[in-house]
Amino acid sequence: MAAVIRNVILERLQQAFFPPVCLVCGQAGRPGVDCCGGCEAELPVLAGQCGRCGLELDRDVAVCGRCAMAMPAFSATWPGFAYRGEIERLIRRFKFHGDLAAGRLLADLLARRLASVGAPRPDLLVPVPLHPRRLLQRGYNQSALLCRDLAARMDGLPWMDALARLRSTASQAELPAERRGGNVRDAFRLARLPGPPRFVSLVDDVMTTGSTLNECAQVLRAAGVERVEVWTVARA
């Protein structure tokens, strides 16, 4: 009880001396969310999507034409937002400019969005890994930080660095779509996975073609995971 009271007092002191600020417009934020209600309401969401790969469409469909031709190893994709506008700017601040506050906000917004659309709760969250060389250059894995913050906002949902990247690959964003699958083929391995859990959600910041996430899902499925879904802040 004493610890709970202390935490409440500390939280109220923090709110009094460091009130939340909206990271989008710079005006006052809301308790626990560094984004005002107006800016959150204007964030870009998908008009419709493929339920399997999250591809933006005019309306929701269970499976798009591309997935019908070659089903990915993951069973569903839950993109929080479309990769444009303020979401794109927040992700770039987080991913390339070391703005960890933007990352925490993105996790907040994704958690709120997942709850609103009824995404099922997995047994475990797993981040898409970086190669050690890229991790050393950047200083952090943005997907792992998203996992950590999502877990904290979802009543301690377990997460684990279950995958490792075997080789440093060219940036997917710099390659044409037809080369992205080959670029990441066999680029991942299992690092650790007790259990294994029945249901895992892979976490990443942006999903483009889904090649990286598909490779990660294949490794998890081969390890005995029955169902793999994708949680991503944005779908490009």
C-alpha cells in the first residue's frame, strides 16, 4: 500500500511540474499521453485493408489478391496507422533522430488503436531484430523499445528478444519491392523461445511489403508457434 501511495504522489508531482506536451503541435497534452485529442483524431488511418497483410485498400477484405497467390506465414496484420503525415514524421524522429519520447508516444497511440479495433491479446510480443552492427550504429532497436512500452501499457504483456539477425542486409526501403524478399531470406534465426508460446505478435515500426516480417514469422512457426500476427505502428 505504501508503494502505491508513493507512486501516486510521484505521478501527481510529475504532472504538476512537468505537464504533458503534445509532440505533434506543441500545445498541452493529456495525462499519460503526449498528444492532444485534436491531433490524435487527425492521425492518418487506413481507409480499408487486407486482414492478412494489412495492405491499404478502399475497403476491408479478408485476403487481398497478392496474399491469395502466396499466403504469408503470419495470420493477420494490425497496423495502427497509415505511413504518412504526422505518423511518418514521428516514426522518423524516433527511428533516425534518437527521439525516444516520440517512440513512447507511438507505443501509446498504437496501444490505444489496437484496443479500439479489438486486436486479440497474444501470449508474447517479439520485436523484429536489428543486426548487431546496425544496433551499434543506432544505439537501440526501435522495435524492441516499442515492445517494451507496449507491454507496459498492456498490463505487463510479456515480450522477449526471441529472434536474432544473422547477417546485415541492405535497407529494405532502398530496394524495389521485387528484391526485398530475397534481401532478407534466411536472415533470421531463433535466439530463445521458452515454451514455445501458442500465439505470438511480431512488433515493428513500419511494414512495407512484409518480407521481413514474413521471414521472422517463418522462423517462429518452425519453432512451434501455432499462430503469428503482426502489430505495426504504420503500414506503408
